[in-house]
Amino acid sequence: MSAPTMQTVMDLIDGRTDELVALTQDLIRFPTVNPPGEAYRPCAEYIGERLKKRGFTVEYVRGEGSPGDSDKYPRTNVIARWTGSEPGPCVHFNSHIDVVEVGSGWTVDPFGGEVKDGKVYGRGACDMKGGLAASIIAIEALIDSGLPLPGALEISGTVDEESGGYGGVAYLAERGWFSEPRVNHVIIPEPLNVDRVCIGHRGVWWAEIETKGRIAHGSMPFLGDSAIRHMGAVMEEFESKLYPAMAARHSDMPVVPEGARQSTMNINSIHGGQAEGFDGLPAPCVADSSRMIIDRRFLIEETLDDVKGEVKAILDGLAAQRHGFRYEMRDLFQVAPSMADRDGPVASTTAAAIETVLGKKAQFVCSPGTYDQKHIDRIGKLKDCIAYGPGVLDLAHQPDEWVGIDDMTNSAKVMARAAYDLLTRKRG
């Protein structure tokens, strides 16, 4: 019998395509919708039981006290570790198991895992249960090949990435799960396309702006002060000053798509006056409060203080110039930009694996939005972390979300090759 080689691993992955598809379907069928955080524990246990049977040591860690955690919706994470015969580094594959709400516009069952035309459909197929399944098949094939493997391999399924990751990777990172010497290299199988290595992401600042007014009878609005009109003035200042200023800034980060290489801001919502969801006629009142949620994405060339200060300067300017203008601004969420070294071990090794498997050079990119690299970098102080996985980023959170079967197979090959090379490379 000939000694096993990397081709042995590739052949094993090719022979497990049906298993890869079935695993992806099974994962999709857990409706792990966040919020509120449904089906986290059964999904985590499904992953854990599978890997335990294959020789992994499995631990479940609940993000107790994290946002949303409760006995009804426990923030249950699973971490599985396989240890080789000799000392060496640890390569960790981290995937989030939560998915966003279904939304409208679906033509297939969002939790059915339907297969057609070489694709697996369902909420989370692309983001990122296809990537999780590919990483499991990759590591199982690597272990089953018989290749000598030093060090350790880890696979985790973590929660709440879609709402900031505080009950998942952040909670674990605070407790040392994503720090050296326990873990040395991390690959997050987010859907950034099968030929791309994602080395980081832009920064984000979410905030609530509230304009204040004075209630009065709607037939005599001159006796009150409309908070909604004040919010309209905020919108006008944003349109005339902030948006043009952001559009003029461009990053040297390789952010995709091209439109995200500039600073951006999305207005998530505006509310004011009569509460929404009431079916009757509204009361005739002048609104004494209006609230706006902003989602500001910023570049590595910008500082968070400058980003906040820019908005505050507009609001302070209105307070100085506009009669009766009063406001409050509250931070909701903030993350600094993050970018790994493209010449670092995990990025360069994964890029080399892409070139070997796909026969073309990898593209280095950064994500327009954040993902759990932020916690591994900032809390775990582990810089050798990238995102790589199957799936088309533009399909994430869309109706009829899907992941390509060929892409999952190819990405599994890339992951297996990268993991092997990281385990066996000479360390300086």
C-alpha cells in the first residue's frame, strides 16, 4: 500500500460530495434565526456529536450573560479539538451557526435545504452553513487520509455573529479560546467567493440620534415643536454635507465590492410621533421625539473619534443655528477596522492552496461589513486570522440564498491543503 499524500486527501473530498451536500442540508434545517437565537443548542449538539464520533474532544460553552442569552434562548457554542501524534500548532476553523430572519420573496422552503442545478438552497446556505460543512468535510478527510499530522485541528460553531458576536466569538475570546499558544491560525469560512482570501474588514459605528420637540394639538402645530421637522433638518445636512464628504474618501484596503472602498452610511430606520403598528386613526399630536438609527462604515484611514465627531459637528451646528433644536446621540455598537498581513502564514498559505486547487492566483480582499475576525484580533490578540469559504457574498441575507456544490467541494480542498501546510510548516 502506497503512503498517503495530499492527493489522497483530495480524492477523499471528491468522494464525499454527497456527504457534503447532506451535511449542508442538515445544518440548514436547523432554523437558527437570530434574533431571537432559535435552535442554537440542537444545532451545536448535532455538530458536536458528529465530531465526537470522529475522535474530537467536544466542549459546549454557553455565553452566559451575553445579550439575548436566556434559558429559552441559550447562547450555546460548540468547540471540537482533534490532537495529532506530535506537538505542533493549532489550526482553527470558526463558523457562526446563526442566520438572519427569512424575509419575503422566497420561492423555496428557506429551511428545506433543497438541491437543484448544482446548488443547495436555504437561509444560511451561503452565510455560512455551506462553509461550515466544507470545513468539517475538509478536516475529516485530512485526518482520515493517514497523513502524519502534528499539532491540533479545531472546528467551532459559534453564535450571534449576525448581531455582533458577543455571545459567541467575543465571549470565547475573552476566556482565552482564541489566543496563543492555544490557537495559532484561524480560518473563518465566510462567503467571500472560493478564489478570494479575505484579510479584514471596514469599521462600523451604529448610533441612535434622537431629536427633541414639544407636543401640541395637531391643529395648532405652532404651539408645539415638531421633532420630525428637526429630524428632517438632520437629513438635509447629511445629504448636503456628510454624504458628499464620505464619497470623496477612498481606502487602500482591498475592499469589495468597489463601491465599499469609500466611507458609507446607511440610515437603518427613522421613527417619530404616532407609534407604528396601531390600526386606528392617529391622535392629532405634534411629535415630541424622533429617532434615527445610523449604520456608519468607515475605512482604516479614518479614526472612530473623527467619524463620530463629524456627525456630532453637524448636530451641534444645527443646535446653534436652528431655533429649538435639541438632540441626544447614543452609541449602539462600534468596531475598529481590522486587517491581517497578506504575507502572514494563514493568508499566504491559503492563497497558495487556492492557486494549486483552482489553478489561478488568489485575490486578496477585505469585507465591506464586519465579521468575527474583529474579536479574534482585538480581544484574542491573534493576528493570523482570515476569512475564506464558499459562497457568493452578494447572496448573503437575500431570498433564495444558495451555495454552489462545486464551490463547497473546491473550498474544502483548499481548506484541507492550507491546514496541512500550516501544521507542517517550519516555524521561525
